[in-house]
Amino acid sequence: MKLREIETPISTLSGIGPAKARLFANLGIYTIADLLSYYPKDWDDRTQPVPLSQFRERRVHTIATVTGHSWFGYGKMKTLKISIADSTGRGELVAFNRPFLEKSLPVGSIIAVTGQFSLRYNQLQSSSFEAEKIAEGGSLQDWKDKPVPGSQVLPIYGLTAGLSNGHIRQAIKRALQEYGRGIEDELPPEVMEKRGLMGKARAIAVMHQPRQLSDLVEARRSLIYEELYHFQLAIGGRALLHKGRLPELEPAESQEAVFGPEQEAAFLESLSPRQKMLLDTLPFQLTPGQKLCITDMNRDLDHCERSRCKVEVSQQPFTMARLVQGDVGSGKTLAAFFACLRIVDWGGQCALMAPTELLARQHAENAAKLLEPMAVRLAYLTGNIKAANRGSLLNALAAGSIDIVIGTHALFSKNVHYANLHLVVIDEQHRFGVLQRNAILEKGRQKIPEKEVYTVPSLLMLSATPIPRTLALTAFGDLDISIIKSMPAGRLPIKTYLTRMGNEANVYQFVWREIQAGHQAYFVYPLIEEMQADPSAPLQQANTNNEGIIPSEGASSGIKSAQDMYQFLSTQVYPGVSMAVIHSRTEEFEQHRILEEFRSGRIQILVATSVVEVGVDVANATCMVIEHADRFGMAALHQLRGRVGRGNLQSHCFLIYGRNLTDTGKERMRVLRETNDGFVIAEEDLKLRGPGEVTGIQQSGYLTLGLADPVRDKELLELARKDAFQHLESKTLQTKKQGPSA
């Protein structure tokens, strides 16, 4: 029987009545399967003696003599203190609420003691200990070469009120005795043999009852591998369902280095009529990375459109599912426009969704310049579109009179309908949850006439926050991944400088020289206005004007805000220089006006919050100043830095950080100073913060692992993906040979 099939309630185990079963339920344990898969969070190794002298290194586990008893406190608070000594030193056991130990551990007896000791009041003490009498008296010399009684590896579990480790250990011991031997392996025998994996029944037993710590290595590896194998099996199955083939075995590193005549020919051959028109009108050359990405997307989209036409009565038509990763300014959006043109040439509709109105408007403006000359019918839709214009726009969209609609969350509003939605493009994909993605995809779900299947749009997700390899194999493992690494010709690396607070004057002077040279600058702050709440309260709870900052690494008071610094900079530092301030509470039309004047050069300095992280492209802007940089995440800092360096001018980024910077904060600043490569930054961010928030994985809806960790277990992840995909390929090939009736 497989472990997950053992659905017997734990109340059938002796010693677990209704009351204790309710306590186990607090830990999510209801069945025998739940209990046996509730793995320890740690193990207490008592196989080796640890004398009192080594208390700083590990938990003490030693044989000692009881040298005395004493009491402190009065009445009910009266507490026993037991003095002990082993061959290396002396200590005290503070026996809170255990006065009975006076008799069970008499003076002169030899005891085995295990506990966490620390120096208190110039004495080595432990109040969390276990002690057992092993002899009435005698000399410690008699025990010199003997093991400490109770030497074993004890599992340590996550607990809830009313349940101790002892209770859980006893329950698991009984469950293993009654059910452990019948647990079947859940991996193909050839895979287990090839990877040298331990059987499932033995691995579970070792996890809960290891004889020594070294046994755990093999058991954990086997269980983690099994978990990752089944995870990748599910990912591969999803890919086969929606696109008829497995994704690339691993996210390919950029093939741009080997881009040559053969790849160029494949790119040109793949282009549709409107794509050729766009290519001919561009005033610059596409990068190799863009061409490779467009070639791959065209291949997928052609396959999808043909499958719509040839689909059998009960066969699901295929869809594209691709993630395009590229650093800030690498040209992902232009590649997405090419994909949209392919769909328009097929007669379908496209929706491009951005997380902010600022970014959506920029995409719409760029699309109008590039695509309208090719008779592409465009529309811009956000929640702020006036009712008078909104009605006619929605009617045109539903009638199929619009080819490409660009907007925000409004694209999947209840009253928005599409005539023939074939492609959904989601920019800054980590800003959207899986439910939001599904909501807009559902807008394009259509039943094929006279057939029993539905079509759904293809999905193209764009990410300017590069996703580390290990996360790409898990959270986005069912997608094909394109990587655009090359930057447009003429771009110079941005120079990054670290400045400690108190030295801002040097930065202001540098920016002044750039302004005098005819260039422009950004100043970015974490807050809109000065904090009004209690400065001792957590920053993200105390202040509603927080725009994307991370928890403080120093004092939570004295934080500069965009509004206050706009007043200071415009009157005290740069009087006479044209300036403006922008943030999330600025009205959309006012944001548009300010950014247009900044693009045109009429505004020389733009003071802002992180609202300018995306959607602002001004080639003449050469300075980015980020004050309180230690309060922004690495991805946000990299994105903000990417607002400069958009042309062929040398650009500069100044990260001004607080005085009380933590070691982690210093490491983040160091990485940003040393590299402009977003992929390197993403990997370092993953090491520093873990996978939870790095790229929106918590919103992805896919990452539900238990023992396995995609970062720590990277090598096992890649092996499991390879084996799972080979199994799916073999199964698919066998099904094809057997025919439709199989």
C-alpha cells in the first residue's frame, strides 16, 4: 500500500483517544499517512558524549556526580537547584516545578544528564534538561569508557500545546510497528536503482528512528528525490496537456553567443506579413536574443493555430505557454509585439496586461507608434476610462473590431468580452497572482463548433526580474523559457556608487554637474509623505504611504519622503531647476502630463517613489539617486537603476543607505555595486532571502513542496526533472504506438 493510501484515523492507535486526536489535528495530522509523513524538524544526537566544558558547541550529554542540593525562592516559588560535576567541570540544574528530583537524584549519585547549558550569574546552568540516576554512588572513573545511558538519536518535532515530543514519538513508533512494513515504493524500480535510492518504508523508518545521524543523509535524499520526481511528473503532465509536448528539459542559457547565419535564416523564414513590415520599419537592429525568442514564439503559435483547425472531436487544442526573461531594457516588450502581430495575421485578438496604468499607457503609446501603420486596431483600457468612451470600446472589443487591447486588471473585468482572444501577454508577471492570470485566460475560452472541446488563449509572460534557475524549474517548470541577455547596441554599463547617509551633498553636487551638462535625473524615496504614526511601530503597518519598501534595517524614524524632499531639493539644493514630484496618489492624467514633460526635457529632475520602477523610458536621464536604498529589495533597486542607461550616454546610480546597516544589507549593496546583470542579482537575492518573495513565487500557486527545497536541492531537482520527463516521453511514445484505443 502506498503511504498516501493509509487513511486509517490515528485514533485507532493505542494511547490516542478523542482528546489527544484533537491535539494531533492541530498539527494537521488526522490519518496514519499524515502521522508517518510528519517528519522531524531536527534531531538530537545523543550517540556521542558532550561534556560540560563543550556547552557552547552542542547540547551537553554527559555522566556526572550530584554534588549538592540547594533551594531558592519562597512558598510556591521555591525551586530546587542541583549541583553537578563531570570530568571537565561543574554546573547546576535549575529544577523549576520538579521538587521530586531531590529524592530521585540524591547527593552522591551518578546521573546521565542531557541539556542546554549557558552561563548565568557566573554559573553554568540549565533549566531545560533531562536527568536519570544510573548508580547510587561511586566514582566517575568507573564510567570513563562507557557510553552515556540513553545514547540515541531522538527526533524533534514541531509541537502544539498539550503534545510533547514523547507523545509524537510513541504514536509514530506504534504506527511504524503496525503499518510501516507494508509501505510500497512510489518510484519506478529502474529509477531507484539508477539513483541509488532507499526504499520508501525504510526511509520513513530511518527519518523517525535513526540509529545515527549519518543514516539520515540517504533517507532524506531518497524522500526528497521522490517528492521532486512526482512534482516534475505533474509539471510535465500539465505541459503535455496544454501544448502537446514537454518543455525544454531545462531553461536554456542564452544561445545568443552562437547566433549565426542559420539562426538568422530561421528567424526571417518564421516571420508573418505584419512581422516583416515591423522589422523593416524599425530604426535599429533586433538583438540575437530577441530574434531567437521571436523564432521560438512563432513556432509555438503556428502549432497552436493549426491545432485549432485540425483538432479531433475530443482532442484538446494546444496552446503556447512561455516565459520571456530579460534584463531591464533588453527589449522583451518589442518581442511581445511581434508575437501579437502573428496572432493578428491569423485573425485573432491579443490582450496585453500590465500591473500599473503608467506601464500600460507606455505600452499603448509605443504600440500606437509601431503597429498602427500596419493597420493594427489598438485600444487602451483601464479602470479610469470614462463611461462614455468605455461603452463603445467594449462593444468594439466584443465585436472583434479591436486587434490588440492594452491595459491593467480592467482587461478581465466582468463586463469585458472578447470576440476571438488567442493570446494573453502579461508584463511584470510576478505582480499578478495565478487567479488573476486564469481570470483573463478564461475570457478567451471558447467552444469549437460541432466539437466537444474548448480553446483557451496562449500565454506569454514577461519578466524583467530574472528568475533563478532553481525556481524556473519548479514554479514555472511547465513553461518554455526564453532568455534575452544581449542589450541593444550602444548601451553602456551603469556605474553604481554606494553612499552612506550624511554624505548626500557629494551626490547632489555630482547630479548638479549632470544637469548643467543638459542631462536629467531621478530622486527616489520610499515614502510619499512623512510618517505620522508612532515611529516605534512596524513600518509597514504604521504608514499607509509605503510604496514597496522592505522592513527597516535600522531605526524606523527619520525616513525621507518624496513630498518633503521635493520641497527641499527644489528650494535649497537646485533652485531654478525645473522639477516635479510623482507617486501612486498622483492622478493618472497628471502622471501622464509630468512624464511627457520629463521625456521632452521640460522637467529636469523627477522626484518620485517606486512608482517609476517600470514604465518610464527617458534616454537623456543619466542619474538615479535612491535614498534609503537599504529599505528597498534588490529586485526593486535593480529595476529603478534600469530607468537610466536607456541610451548611449554614460549613466550613474547612487544608493544612499542608512548608518545601521545589517550584514545582509551590506551584502545586498555590494552585489548591486559590483554587477548590472539581473540574473546574477536574482541568484544572490535568492541566497539572501530564500524563494518566497524573490519573484512572486508565493502567488504562483505551484510551489507546494514539503521536505524538498528547490535552492538547497538543486542537483536532485535537475536529476528528478530529467528522469520524470524521460518517463513521460516513454509513456507518450508507447501510447502513440498502441493507437487511439490505448
